[in-house]
Amino acid sequence: MPAPGLAALPPAVGAQPLPSLAPMLEKVTPAVVNISTKTRVRVRDPYFDDPMFRQFFGLPGTPRERVEQSLGSGVIVDAAKGYVLTNNHVVGGADDISVTLQDGRTLKGKLIGTDPDTDVAVVQIPATGLKALPLADSSTLRVGDFVVAVGDPFGLGQTVTSGIVSALGRSGLGGSGYQNFIQTDASINPGNSGGALVNLRGELVGINTMIFSPSGGNVGIGFAIPTRITSEVMQQLIAHGKVRRGSLGVQAQDITPRIARILGVKADSGVVVTQVATGSAAEAAGLQPGDVIGAIDGKRLRSADDLRNAEGLLPLGSTLKLDVLRDGKTRSVSATLTPEKLATLDGGRLDPRLAGVSFSDLPQQLRGQGIAGVAVSAVGSRSRAALAGLQANDVVIGVGNRRVTSLRELQALAGARPRQLVLVVADDDGAHYVVVQ
């Protein structure tokens, strides 16, 4: 009983106990962790990056770096093996990962794998006595269900907020990833990324990932990646270190009234196929340019983004049922997602200065967004290109002052062996020059 004179809520009103989330949260909060990272980033400078400038002024040849730090959250999902589920944008590219448990222990995290396309990552920690959250089937969620968000906003320490599921299947929120978010009005703020969204049984239904805010603060619109997606991605990251996705092998665009009239079809939604790749799943299913795909697995397509999401959010080998309109008739066809075949090229065959670099054509996901260039699929750590600043996942968009849109064009330009090999490279920070000596 409380001390005399101190106000306190009674444990019950009449015969009814007061509702409280505390018993459930006592089981949940030990599984939610704080994640801090350090990333060493090369400092780019047009003068200091110039080898002639460095040589003239006697400057050291090693690149200058700065250290960036960030904070986020994570969720223990396997106590025996120490697996922690979080966001790619929390740990992706980090050089050092520290995980702090609710009991105060701080452990060095090992990055198992990341998937930028869904913003999911898995970290492993070497610890005993962990508590994990069970995963719920997020496909059973309904708008109006109560949910609770647990994380570490602004680095303040573990914080709990509550709300409801405001909407399901949210997409089209910007960015190039695959989107099928849970929307919630439970407060989500910077630092909550990677934290837990749980139901009232204390089961994980989503990983908090982003907010919509004109001001930068919480306005009651937050988004979480549902466990239906994170569990599949997590399994692939643990097994392979990356996600292996399949592709239909089509390029498509939104159907419009004008395009519908040109094609002579009556369709107010769906996507029209503009190109079918040779040897693709779409070709095997009999799809042709001009076909209008109206639905996948019974779900109507509103845009080409819906088609891209349907491909990217299903595991390799999944079979899709497509409702296709052709010549005024609707038919159902089945297509099995197969690996996308991309041409590759060893940089050393183009120019000795590019030894240790592997190039490939861009995947359909990027080409469908209007991006043109050549992907850098791998860079040897001791290669000349690595010393010049070229990194895996960069996109080469030019050689010298010439534009590059395909592997064939890169082969022609770099194969000419220019005296000074200057690559125009695009990455997350924009476009810049890489001079390979």
C-alpha cells in the first residue's frame, strides 16, 4: 500500500483491475536494444584528390577520412544465436557496431547481412542470457489494432509509445526500395529506427523504419516494415548474407487513357508491358509487349511500382498468377520468378588500371527508374581503383566527357586505353570523378 498522504492509482476500481501495458512490456523491453555505429568516410576534395597537386606540395598519398556516428535501435529475434533485426540505414556500411542491452551490457556486433531494398539488416552479438521477441504473422493485422513502439529515440534511452494501426500496405513514399509498410500513429522519432512494433500480446509485428514529417518531428504518421517481409529477408541474410530475388523480366509503365486508346483496350488501371527480356520468366509465360497486366495474385495493380513491389517482396522461385488483357480478352497466366541474368565484365580486360574491378549491367529495378549506367559489382581492396575511391555498388555514368549507359559502351570507351582514366561515378552522395592511376 502507498504511504499515507501520497496519491496513487488504485490497482482496481471496484472488482475490475485497471488496464495496463506494463506486464506485457516487462517481457518485450529486454529484447529491444540500442545500436550505435561508427563509419569512416573518405573526405573528397578536388585539390587533395589530384595526384599532381599532392605530389607538387609533398602531401601524403593516403586518403583523408572522417568518422561519422549514428544511433538506432534493434530487436533480438533469436536468443540462442544472438541475432538482432534492425534497419539497413542504421548499420549499413558501418565499420564498427556496438549493441547495448537493457541490462547495460555493451557488445560488439557482427554484421550478418543487409538488404537496402527493404531496409532490413541482421546483426549478431556474442552474449548469453538474451531474451527474444516472438514474431507474429503481420498479414493478420487490421486497421484499428492496438500496437506499441519500443526504441531509443534521440539517444534518450529506451522509450515506449502506443497507438493503433492507421493503414496497411503503404507504398509510393519515395526512394528506390520495395515498400509495403504498416502505418501507425504510435510516436516514432529519430533513433526509433530498427526498433520494435508489437501487438498487445508482446509479439513483433514490424520493424519501425521511418516517419512522415514536414517539420522533422513526430506528427502521428510513422511506418514499420511488417514481419511478413522481415522474416523472409532475415532468413536469406542469415543463409546467404544477401537477398536473392527473382524477376519477371519485363519493363512496364502505367496505363493511361491515351495509351489504352492506342492499344484498343478498355482498362482504367494496371500496367502495360513495354519490353520482355529474352529467356525471362515473362517470356516463358507467353507475355508480349502491349499486354496489360491488371492484377497479380488477385491484387489489382495501380502502377508500375506495384508490379516492382510484387516482384521484389516475394522470394526467388515464387509463382505469380497474372491477369493479362490482350486483344480485348482477359486471360490468367502463371510465371515463376527466376534470377535476373546480367552481363558482367572483368575490368582488367578493359584496362590494366581497372584490374580487380567487376562491372555489370544495371538490374531491371534501377533501369525501370530511368537510371542509366554500369554497376560496379566488386572492387578489390588493394586495387588501383579502390585506392582512387571506387566502391562496390557505385554506378559508372561516364568515362571522361563521354556518357556511358551500358556495359557495351563502357567496353568501347575504356577499352581505348585513354592516357588519363577518369570515371564519372554516381553514388548516394551524387556524382563525382574518380581518377584511376
